[in-house]
Amino acid sequence: MSFSNQIAVLDRAVALERVGGDSELLQEMAQLFLDEYPMQLEAVRAAVRARDAKAVERSAHSLKGSVGNFGAAAAQEAALQLELLGRRGDLQTVDQAMHSLEVALSSLQPEMESLAQCY
């Protein structure tokens, strides 16, 4: 694996494979993600602010599934870390994990915008 693949924000080949090669469907899914992820992210933020471990787990799990459809490994990993913290009820590092998720999603957004317009 080359260095550029290791730092790729999303894997277009994975994303296209997950929709059976249907580029129009992928474009629609990317647009749907762009429309919905701000609400999903806010749900995670609200759970973190409230220090509600179960809500952190649920909301992070939901967002993890959304980004996973696009081979967005960094965002998926960041959401997984939040999900696991919530599941364990360990909220000591939840703010750092939240920051990692926000950074990953801010890197992902322009890629998703490009994907939504690509085909």
C-alpha cells in the first residue's frame, strides 16, 4: 500500500464496490450523507456534552455505519473509538475522541462533496 493510500480520506473503489458499481447510486448516497451527517454529528456532540454514555455509543455507532459505506477509514475509526468509550461507560477521553471525529469528518466533507458531483 502506498503512502497516499494510507492517508486517503475515503476509498472510492470501496465505496463504488459497496453499491455494486452503480455510480449514480453512489452519487445519491454521497449527497444523502452530506444532507444527514450534520444531524448525526450533532447527536454525538449532544451525547458527549451530556456525558450520556449510552447515547454516545448509539450515536457514534450510527455515524460509523454512515461513513463506513464510503471506505472512510479515519472517520470510521474515530466513530468506533467513541462508540467503544460509550459502551464501556469510560468518558474520560471522550472529548479527545470527539475532536478526532470532527477532524476526520472535516477532511471527509470535501471528498464527499466531490463524490456527490463526480458522476
